[in-house]
Amino acid sequence: MKAITLLGSTGSIGTQTLDIVSQYPEQFRIVGLASGRNVELLAAQIRQFRPSIAAICEEDKLPALKEAIADLDPQPILLAGEAGVIEVARYGEAQTVVTGIVGCAGLLPTIAAIEAGKDIALANKETLIAGAPVVLPLIEKHQVKLLPADSEHSAIFQCLQGVPKGGLRRILLTASGGAFRDWDVAKLAYVTVADALKHPNWSMGRKITVDSATLMNKGLEVIEAHFLFGMDYEHIDIVIHPQSIIHSLIELQDTSVLAQLGWADMRLPLLYALSFPDRIHTDWQQLDLVKAGNLTFREPDHQKYPCMKLAYAAGKAAGSMPAVLNAANEQAVALFLDEKIHFLDIPRCIESVCDRFSADNSANPSLDDIVAADKWARQEVLMATENLEKRSRIISLR
Ligand SMILES: NC(=O)c1ccc[n+]([C@@H]2O[C@H](COP(=O)([O-])OP(=O)(O)OC[C@H]3O[C@@H](n4cnc5c(N)ncnc54)[C@H](OP(=O)(O)O)[C@@H]3O)[C@@H](O)[C@H]2O)c1
């Protein structure tokens, strides 16, 4: 039986991971749970999965959490704050830590888990994108596994099993195309938050759903693929595949192409990250190619979706630039979700912040450099937005 700790247990990745654990109690058990602020769901999860330790990041929610599970015997260790989440990540006998926290908030807990010798089932792509210069050497140093749980990277990882060293020639990431794939570019000027949150194929958290609508998610995945599989950016391509049946492909040196297929269900990559290298028999809906129907493909539209090129450029700039891109994106998406900026402002904000950072980019950033770059980029986006607000107030006063 594998002992698992789950960070971000109350989110989309978290609840789907717990669905797997509840279906296969003889294979997996939960050691630790951590979430952001959702007391009610975390308390219900503690009641059902009986972890040894749990944490809630928002400190003022701890009393409510304690009260919600006061009748449980034995009581788990209950912690709060970022330090509490980090303690859960490194705690006890968990063999694998599933990183389902959204955003760069996952970076320090992931580092703590690696330093404690845990394998990482990586859903939280922002951690690797921002922190790879620090995370990858630590993975090497502590001899732990970094197992992709993102569906595209799991597909690539699955295709790579049995491919000899040097056999990989090209990675082809598939993209659903997000909420606006069939919208005319002129209509993007009128996008609402509700529009951006309607993903055609996947049900996910709000941030990644907006990232899918801007196609920044695919750009982030290009950088993630570069770090996970050591492929240079010239050999990582994106293709739009609206049906989301092929989860990604690899091309080998002899031009043979391998793909991994399945319904759009995140439990499959999560299960493989947890069971690797084994395969667990499931009773989940089997793929029916006739039902799936036509599988179609088209070129990504870089005019309509500038975020992909911004991500390639940041990836190639390396150093702390991917951290800056990621933080600017996180902050811009948060402002968009709060209806403070427009959908089309998201790539504009990111581009201007990355342009301003270029000169300061150091080749081998430390963790402190990365954390500082992340903070700087968020601040820059906030300042730019304040200036925009001031300007529009002045215009409306005139
Ligand atoms: N959802 C998918 O299908 C999918 C697919 C591929 C990759 N991913 C990646 O997986 C990650 C999670 O995505 P998601 O869709 O599951 O997001 P989500 O539904 O928004 O869930 C985010 C989770 O993180 C928790 N959280 C937020 N800040 C935290 C903090 N500082 N400390 C501890 N926990 C914190 C939230 O807790 P509260 O709810 O309590 O606030 C929640 O449990 C993202 O990096 C995303 O890119 C997701």
C-alpha cells in the first residue's frame, strides 16, 4: 500500500486524487492533507480519510477546522499557515506527495517534500516553471522521482516508456483550444469572466481554466515539457486538437510517432503518477474510438493567442524569466477574475513585465532570486493596473 500526502486537497486535482484513493483503499492511503481556506471540505476529507496530519493555509481558519473535527478520535496533528503546509509536505512516512496547490504557492512545500525524500506527483506546473533551476538539482540530489500528473506530460511520459536514451526527436503537445477556440478574434474584446470559465472539455480550477482560454496553459506546458524531458524549445510543438482524446504525442528519431489516448479524465494521469511503473485495473469508461468520432487537428493561432509565444520566449531566456512570466500571469489572471482588467490585458501585462525584467535576468538563479523575481513581477502587474485605473478615472473626470 502506498502512503500519499496530498497538497491542495480541496481543489479539482485534490478531490480527483481522493476519488482514486477511495476507489482503491487497498492500494493507497492518505498520510497528510493540506488546503488553502476551504474548512468545510477539508474537515469532511479528514473525517473520511483520517490523515495523521493536516494543514490549512489561512491561519484564521484553524479554530473553525479544529471545531469541525473536535469529535474525532484519534485527532490528527492540525497546523496552519504556509509553515503548516510545508510541515505536511515533509511529514512522516508518505512516499509520494501529490502537488495540487494552484500557483507558485506550491514551490516551497514541493521543495520541502523533495528534501524529505518524497516522490513528487506533479500537477502544480507553476512550481516547476518558476523553480526548475532549484527543483531539478534537488530531485537529482535526493534521488526522488518527479512524476508528471498533467495529462499532456503524463501522455509523453507514458509514450517514453521503453524509448532508448537519445531516441526522442520531438514533442507534440495537444491543446483543446480553450473556451474561445471557435470565437472570432474581434469578439475577444467583449469576453466576460463567465465566458472564460466555460472550458469545452475539462472541468478544472478557475485559474487553469482561464489559462486554457488564453492558451497560456499550453505555453506553460511547453516550459514544463522542456524541464521534465530535457527537450529544447525548437523541438516542442503545439497542435490544436479540439476533441482532447489524444493527450500528446512524441516523435522518435526514425519519424515514428507515439500517442497516448483516453477520454478527458484527469484521474487517469493522476493514477499513473501514483501507480508508476505498475498499471492498476480500473472499471472506468473504456475509450471507444467510434464514439469519439473524428479526431481533428489545426495550427495554433499565435495572432489570436499571444501567450504561447511569450512562454516560448521566457523559456528560452531561462534563468528567472519563466518565474517572472508565471507570476505576471498568475497576478493578471487573478485581476481578470476580480474583473479589474480585461481578458486582452492579460497578455499585455505579461509582455510588458517580461520586457522590463530582461536586463536583470541572471543565468543561474538561487531560490531567493526566484522568490524575489516572482514578487517583483506580481508587484509590477499591480502597479501597472493601478496606473490604468488612475488614467481611466482621470479620463472619466474630464
Ligand atoms: N484541474 C485540473 O484538471 C488540472 C490539470 C492539469 C494540471 N493542473 C494543475 O494542478 C494545480 C491545481 O489545479 P486545480 O485545477 O486543482 O486548482 P483548484 O481547483 O483551484 O485547487 C487549488 C487547490 O490549492 C489549494 N491552495 C491554494 N493556495 C494554497 C496554499 N497557499 N496552500 C495550500 N493549499 C492552497 C486550494 O485550497 P482551497 O480550495 O481550500 O482554497 C485548492 O485545494 C494547478 O497548478 C494546475 O495548473 C490541474
